[in-house]
Amino acid sequence: MKSTASRNKADGSGEQENNLPKIGQPATQALASIGIQRLAQLTSFSEKEILQLHGMGPKALGILRQTLADKGLAFKSEKGDERE
């Protein structure tokens, strides 16, 4: 029987699509504290909401923003925030 990791690699749905980038333990724990384990889950939150988490800093937020953009995703817009 193949492991989950092996199956994920084989079907293309593996870690790179679901896992968060390396942003440091405090920031990763901050996201985990609100149930975020996959990159796509960040699209339900604004940058402001994520930055308010204890352990999340501007460097980690920038990495998350860039990783989302690389995959064609983005944080939720703030009211009055105009996005392309």
C-alpha cells in the first residue's frame, strides 16, 4: 500500500499545492491556531486579519502574499480595497 505522500505525488495533488511555505515556526503556529493548514485557506482572510495574529510578522506575510500570487490566489480584499 502506498503512503499518502506517495499517492499525493502520483496524482499531482501533493504537498506543493496544499502546504504553506516555510515562514518560521511562530508564524506557522499562528496560522494553525486559527485552523489554517493549506495555502488556499488564506484566501478567506485579509492581510490585516492575518497580520494581527500573535507570531505573524511582515516578513512572513510577504512570503505568504508572494506564494499566493505565484499560484494565482490572493488574500481576501478589505472593504474599500481595490484589487485587480
